[in-house]
Amino acid sequence: MVTIPRLVIAAPASGSGKTTVATGLMAAFTRRGLAVSPHKVGPDYIDPGYHALATGRAGRNLDAYMCGPELVAPLFAHGARGCDLAIVEGVMGLYDGASGQGELASTAHVAKLLQAPVVLVVDASSQSRSVAALVHGFASWDPEVRISGVILNKVGSDRHEMLLRDALDESGVPVMGVLRRAEQVATPSRHLGLVPVAERRGDAVAAVAAMGAQVSGGCDLDALMALARSAPRSPAGSGAWDPVEAVRGAVGSGDVCDAAVPLPGPGSRTPDGPAGGGPDGPGHGRPVIAVAGGPAFTFSYAEHSELLAAAGAEVVTFDPLRDVALPEGTRGLVIGGGFPEVYAPELSANEPLRKAVADLAAAGAPVAAECAGLLYLSRSLDGLPMCGVLDAEGRMSKRLTLGYREAVAITDSALAAVGTRLRGHEFHRTVLEPGAGPAPAWGMHLPERRVEGFVQQGVHASYLHTHWASAPGIARRFVERAAG
């Protein structure tokens, strides 16, 4: 087991200030010289970017729906290995989980799986004594959820603070911080939430520094650290999740081929990065897998690159906005989510790279594209030429498509064999027409039955975001196809 001091930062509802408080705490404790492990409940890709900026470590997600409750603690322990403190930012309201499935994937569910104390962030801007009733209700709703402190956000004045503190004295939940309204900590938003760090790095650095300063000045960091240390041993079963062991465990399963690439030895990993990296690069039997990054493609789970490396790949990141060629020796391509619609003119203008991607796909190399990657592979996006790999056209829409999905692979592909089942997440304001090719990628079961995505030659392209830790055979299969 891995023992680490830990806190879950939750709120009664979205918009209460969880990201400000969680990111500020990460920055404040990091500034004290602690190694802080940042985590986010749910499928959110954007908040972890701010967490990474605050801590200097990869922001990681804990999703009990996509990965299953049994993987939450091991994935947490993997990310927190060697750290002094872990801070977990919640999602939505404390008890809000997967639609129609009770507590599953809620912040409360994850807090119970981690046996972590919860600090409730309350937007106090429009209340005084009522705050005590609100906190009491949340603290008593589920006795297994340990709400151990409150941070009051958007407090208007000294008198307002006094009224709030007096009311909360009766609740039995201590006030561990009071934050005034502060414009300098605000982060701009658009159609899918906050603007990612990669698109505004200078301003994001300043915003994170302001969050850290505000939290340091308004919160009792010593009391919060003592609370974090009160958490029991993490119930991580046999220990932390390990990408090498996860890939080894996938050998022989129905959705992977026989070994084509030698696997790294047991325990072959870096403390906080892809497993099996280093000197074994091109020319050493490790196929190069190019992973799209940069401002247009910011949606990625750290475990994906770790699993690819553990499966025997040399993982190389490139930026489709700036790089005119794929990394030398590319044998496979992963294009995750992001905001291609924001950067469509620049992506379209990079004709050499678009041609290189199309040529790679035409050669039959494995290509995995999710959401933004799907749009990038299409014929056009909002009328601008894209890679032309898929006979489909994308455009912006006023409708937000959002939610967890159950899916089954209905076409054999570089990612999964027919019949492979997994859970994923959709999150976009774009539409692709048609939404599925002659050989669709997935059959969806939630919220309605439909087919979706494209499989052609080595390409697997879909709107569905997946977390490969739940099915590590995906990485093994993909690298074996790349090795050929």
C-alpha cells in the first residue's frame, strides 16, 4: 500500500471555486517545498493543465465510471508515488455522479474510495447564517463522507466573514479558509470550459501564482496539512497501478495479438513519466508513436503515453500547429482531443503536415483519433481543408454533446477487437457529417443506441474519449500493429 497525506476539494455545486482553491493549494504547498500530486475527479482535461502548472507534475484524472471503482486508488497511488501531499479536485457538486447511477463517479464516491477527508468550498457571496444549514446538510447526507473543513469563497467584507464564522461555529465543521473576491485569479472560459493552459501559458502562470498567493493569505495551510495527514492508509489493494504490469496483464487477452515488441522488464519506469523511455529509441526495435500536442490538442491522459511506452513504443510529441513533418521514423499516430475549431485556419495552412498524416494513414499505419483528432482527419472543418483521411465534414454547432457512454467495438481495428466493451465520455460542440463510416468504430448504448466513428485500414477515429488504463490491451495492440 501507499500512504500519502491527501485532501479532496469539493463544493455544493459547480462554480463555487473548486478550481481556484485546489490549484491555489497545490501552488501554495509546492511553494513551501513539498512535492504535491495533483488529481481531478472525472474526465476533465482542462483543470489538470492548471494543476500541472501549479505543481510541476502531470495532472491526473480519477474516473470511477471510465476506469471502474477498483482502479481509482491504484491510479491515485501511481500518480502520488514519492509525493508529500496529494490534492484531489472534485467535479460538479459533491454528490453529483454519472447520470442515473447514484453516487458512481461522484466526488463523494472517489473520496470514499480514497478514504480522504473532504474540504467543502462554499460560495458565500449571497448568504450569511444559511451557510451553516448548507454545510450541515452536506456533512450529514452520507456519514461515510468525511467533511472535515470549510473554505469560504467570495466573502464580501470583514463583517460578512464574522457572520459566516459565527453561523458555522454551530455546525461543528471548522472554517479553514476565507477568500475574498479577487479578479486576478479569474481564468477565461469559452464553449467547453476554461481556456487550456497551452493556449495562454503566460497569463496562466500569472493566474496560478495569484491563486497560490490568495490561498496562502486566506487559508490555514498548517491546519489543512494536519487534516491531510489524518487520512488512513490508501486502500490501493496490492499497491500502485503500474503501466508495465498493466500491459503484461493484457497479454493473452482476447483483444491483443501475440507479442511483436519485447516488453520492458518489471518495474521499468520513470518516477513521473512514460515507462520504458530513455536510450531505447528509433533503431533499437521500439516503434515511434507520434502523439499530437500543442495548443490545438491538449486533451490527453498521462497514462496513455505511459502505456504506449510500457508496450514497447518510443513516444514522441509533436505540435500540428508548428511542425511541418511527423517525428522521424513515425510508425503510429495518436491524435487526442482539444480545440481544432479554434485553430482551424492554422491547422489547414500547415499543408505539409496534413499531407504527411494522410500519407501515413494511406500506408496502413495505426492511427488513433479522438474527438479533435477525428475532426483533424476529416475532409474539412468549418469549410477549411483538413487531412482528408475521412470522407466526412465537420462544423461547429450550438448544441453541446456531453456525457458518459457505454460502447462496444463493432469493427476490428488497431485499438480493439470486435466485441470489446468499454466506457467513455463525449464532450464537444461540433458535428461531423456523416457521423459514422461504412465500418463504424463503436456501437453506443448510452444515452441511445447508435453507431459512431470510423475504421478504415489502420485508422480508428471517433468522438469517444476513452481511458486506456481501463483496457491496457489497447496500447499493447496498437504498438504491435505499429511494429508490424
